[in-house]
Amino acid sequence: MNIVEFFEQSSGKWFSQRTSHHLAFKQTEGGKSDLTIEMLPKDDPAVIQLCQQYEIDPSLALCGARVSWDGTMEWDEEKHNGSTVLVPVADPNNPNEGKLLRETGYAEKAPVAGRYVMGGDDALTLITEYETMYSEERLWFASPNLRLRTSILKRFGGFSMASFCSEIRMGGGQPAKAASEASAQPQA
């Protein structure tokens, strides 16, 4: 699987359950979110604008995705919602690695470019280094409708957090296998 296929398989509506371990405080927190992942064509205005913002030729974009979330965490009453656009740009020497442009970072609310590595095991690793912290996420499909994610977040000078998420497809989009089987069927 390549990164475009991973994004395609991820499109749709998902229910996410997260458990986060705040290592410095020795505390665990649960959370729930509704996620919507929408594929964007390479020529979508949001993809072009994000590439231009990072001074990258838009023709190098592999695809785009708009990710929206709406959720809650156990320890606060606040709703956590927002959206961001993601654009992968492959390394010319290694198509399984490259930059991942983000309209808004997850750990800090500012645009940030990270790195991605698409492993031979079909797992996607995202590495982002912010000014004050380091984030690493690993995402993979346990089945076409179940996506798993682990992440670590290290704040320079102290605090660390580790999380595990299970994400269940609730609708929209098609699992990659079903989509490829549907396209192989003769049309009437």
C-alpha cells in the first residue's frame, strides 16, 4: 500500500476511542471523537494553497485530505473540534517517505510540516517536530473498517504522553478491498 491508497482507505466517517497516558503525572484519560476524512484531488484549491504556503510546487502533491474531528476528553467539559488539510509530498528518492503538510498541527494550532514513512507492513508513521515538542504517530488497519493508532508526544524539557486509539468506520467512503472489488464488477 502507498500513502495515497492509505488516505483513500481512510476516507469516510469514523468513531475514535482514545486512551492517553500522561507519563509525568501517572494519570490515564479516555476520550471519544467523531472523525470525518474526505479525499481531496491534487488540484483542489485547499491543496494548492497549502503547497504554496510551504513554497512547494503544487504539482508535487500526491493527494489531499480534509480531516474534521468533534470529541471530548474525560477530564474537561470542553468540546474538542476542528479540521485540517493534509497533503503528502513524496521524497523524490524514496516514494514511501516524504513531507506531510498540515494546515493546522494537532499539538499546536499552527501550520506545520512533518514527515511520513509508509512501511512495508502498510503502517503509516507520521513524525512532527514542533518548536516545543516532538510527536510520532503510527496508524494501520486491523481490518478495512478498523484503524488503530498509537502516538507519543514529548514536550521538550518535561512532559510526555502516550496514546492508543481504535477507530471504527461508521460510514462514508469504502474500504479499499470493497472499492477494488466494486470497480472490477461489470457495469450494466
